[in-house]
Amino acid sequence: MVEWTQEVPTERSVMLPPDPRVLDSIGRNHSLETALADLVDNAVDAQANRVVIRFIRTQRGLVALYVLDNGCGMAEETIDTAMTIGGRREYGGSDLGHFGLGLKAASFSQARSLIVMSRLAGQQPVGRRWRPGVVSRSDFRCDVVTSSFVAAEFDRNWPFDSASSGTLIRWDDVSAFPATTDTMQIEAYLDHTITLTCQHLGLTFHRFLADGRLRIDIEVLDVENALPGAKVPVDALDPFGYPQSGLDDYPKTLIAEMDGHRVEFRCHLWPKPSNLPQFRLLDRSGDHQGLYFYRRDRLLQSGGWYGVHAADRRLKLARVEVDIDGDMGGLFQMNPEKSRVQTGHEFARLAATARAHDGTKLSGYFEVAERLFRRSQARVSRRTAMIHPGQGLPPRVRATIQNEIPAVRSVDPIAIRWDNFIDDAFFRIDRDAQTLWLNKRYRKMLLGGKHGGLNDVPLVKSLLYLLVANVFEGEYLGKKDKDNIEMWQSILTTAAQAERQ
């Protein structure tokens, strides 16, 4: 019988570089907006206060994307570390970086070519390029970009001065870009993508944006016109940005201390379910109850109770801020994409010890949140029921109406549609077809040059719906209903004709 031993003998070491195909697996969990957030992290770590994201458009469609910041920039040796797979610099106490993979993982997940260009004050501009698809099978050689090209890229028409220092990231052959030259498809993609990116960055960096430490703009450059389009600013999307707290003594901070760990739970109460973007956030569900984890003011996770409590619709108004800046010794771990937090098995036990100065525990907070939600629902249920709208309004507008107004049951929804009228009347009520018709001759004017569609001009349609919805109720129109329709028709038709002049 061979005796077991703790020591394992070795005779030599061999070099085993990773297969270049490992690059294909990096950043698999990134979306375009989370990848861009990772690049903004790097800008913040470089002390930048301005970032611009620029989409490049040519006759061939969308071809590239740039991210420019006015941070401190990098020298030759620093950019080599930044472009090394898993290369880790010394991270400071306020840095958002952590794994040494962010820039590469974010970029490789979205583009087949990553170029990083940078200039440090008083030094020559430097640039490096990774093309994961053509990395040598024998080594990991990174292309060195000429200083003259880097300088020319920095000297383009940018919205802020980066002459002394800054970093410019360029993605070519972006996989998410539509493979088309069709103008309408590209415009639809840009509209959707810029909106989603603004929302995600606005939520992730809302603390930075709100206090002026950071400004982010998004724009599209049409190369043929040589001028960028209007900048779209990223506004802070604060999940705790309610107009007034649900209760006067909230937010309330509960402190938990155990085994040398100290965690603060800042408990908030929204006053009621709301259609504000701060409440509905990214997916418009309006149910983002739970814990909001921050690391150095950057939001990592929005919602979820992590074993502290089960998800419950009665906790819809409850949101809790948790900052995890320090060394939590295994209590918390974030994923490489910095889009999710995992908690250790001790976290729920630690949370149960949390107390406020007045003795409030999390269990008491949950009870208060449930009572507040029930009261808010009672207020909504006292509102007068209306027939809800159907076709003609965007789904999120219909959802808002459904959340805010009780429905008249067993009645078909009111469709809102366009039709050719023989006269100048602005609208027509068709109770038999359960349809509110709008006169097509005013459509182009109301669209203001935009493309029309089934759910176009939602503001005008929503206002008109709120005005006339009650006349679709009952078996016939009363004298008062007829008089109101005549009055509304006169005023709105005159206003629409005045608008066309």
C-alpha cells in the first residue's frame, strides 16, 4: 500500500498560453448597454467628467462606434497593461475596475475589432488594436497603432476638448448593428438603442450624473454630412427619486453588525405605484422591489431580496440602498460584467440583525410597506371606472391607463384610428364600432415630420381619449353628451386648423 503524502513532487514547468479561442468566451453575458457601462467605468477611474458615445453611419449603414473621455490618458506601458487579457493594475480605493477584464470583455462581446487610443499630457499618443478573430495561434500579439493615426482620431470634431489627455475607444464590425442600408430600419435601431442605453447608463451612474461628477452624451455622426447629429444627454434615473416619501419618517437607515462586518440598509418607501420613469425603470413593469447594491456609487444590482424576504406584490413600494464599498469578506461578490451581485450564505442572517435608532427592524419595515401599498390601492379603486383603450396607443401608455384607472368590465376596448373625413371635423365618435376616429388631414401636421404608425401621436390620442371615453358608455347618448361632443368638436377643430396655418 502506497503511503499518502501532502507534498507533490515536480520536476519542471512548461509554458501553456491559453488558446486564442478563449477570447470568444469573454464577455458572453454582456449586452450593448452593459458593455458601454463597463467602458464608462474606465473613464470614471481615469478621472474623466465627460464621456461621449458616437455611432458612425455611412452609406453602407452603421459601421463603427466610439467612446471618448477626457480622463488622464495612458502612456505606452499603461496601455499595454490595459490591453493585456486579465492584466490588472493597482486599483485605488475609489476605482470601479476590479477584474482586469472589463475593457476587453465588454469590447469582445460586441465587436470584432477593438482599438484603444490614448494620450497622456506631455507624451506621444499611443494606440493598440485587438482583433480576436485573427489572434495568432502561437501567441497573443496586439497591433500597435501609429501615433499619427491616433492623433488624427483625437483631432476630429468632438463635443469637448481632449487635446491634452483622454482615451478614445473604437469598435469596428459591431455585431449588434443591423446589416442593412435601409434608412427606416437604421433609424428605428438607433432610436431603440439610444433610448435603452440612456436608460441603462442613467440608472447605473445616477449618483455621478445627479451631482455633476459625470456627463455622458450620445450622438450619431453621418460621415457623408461630416457633422454629428444632436447630442442626446444621459439623464440620471434615480430609483429613489420619488417626489415625496411614502411616510414622513422614511427613508430610515438600519444598521447590521456581525463578525466584524457592518452593513447599512437605507430603507425607502415610494408613496404609491407610479408612472414616473424612476419608478418603472428599464422594463416598465413598475415592480423593482428589493435591494439596490452600490459599489463606490455605481449601481450593480437593482432589486431582489436575496433571501431577506420573498418577492411579494405588496412590497412593490419597498426599495433599499446597500453600499458594499469595503471588504465584506465573502458577504458579497459581483460578476465580471458588474451587472449582478451574489450574496454569501451569511448575508440574510446579518440582515436580520439590522436595527434603526428607533428600534425598527427589516420585518417592521416590510409590514409598513405592505400597509402603505394597501392604502395606495384603495385610493386607486375609488376612481371612476372607464372603458380602457385598445389599438392606437403604445402598449406602455395602455398599461399606464390600466394601472391608474379601474376598467369598465365586459365592454370592448376603445380603438383609436385614423380615417379620411369628408369634412374638417377633428374627430368622430363611432359607438357601433367602439372606435374614436381622427381626421387624416391633420395627421401629417401632428406628426411633425416623423413617420406615422398604428400607435403614433400618443399624446394627442391620450388627451382625446380621456376627454371622450365616457361617451362610449351606456345604451345611448344623452342630451348633455351630445352637447359636450359638439363643444369639443368646435374647439378642437378650430385649434387644429389654427395649428396648420
